[in-house]
Amino acid sequence: MLAWDGDTLVVIEVRARRAGSMVDPLSSVTPAKQRRLRRALGRCMADRAARDGRIDVAAVVDGRLAAYVRNAVDFTET
């Protein structure tokens, strides 16, 4: 999901799980997924001429928002 927060382009990764799942939604964002999110944000920023970007993660459990983490993935990391 893409959104604007002022002048910042935000990629929001929504991770959903059922209550009692073996893996909680936030820890299911693997290093490989983080790399894909960084690449996606870089492309989206270029396409939209955005100067600032960040990656947030929304954790949904049983259809309800359980947590929302701003800057959950460091965009500057390679």
C-alpha cells in the first residue's frame, strides 16, 4: 500500500495473521521481504519524484489493527 504523509512517500506493508499464529505479523517481515520493500520504495519514489520515503508495517490480527510501526524497515540500509 502507498500513502503520502506530507511530502513523504510511505510504503505500508500490511501483515495479517490469526490469533495464536506461530509467527506474529511484525516478525514475519523477513530480511528478504525488507529488501523487496526497499527496492519497491526506491522505484516508487523515482516514479513520483519523491524526495523522502519510509516503510511502515501494519500488523493485523483477526481482522483488527494490532500494531502500526512507523519506520519499521530502515530505508537507508542496503
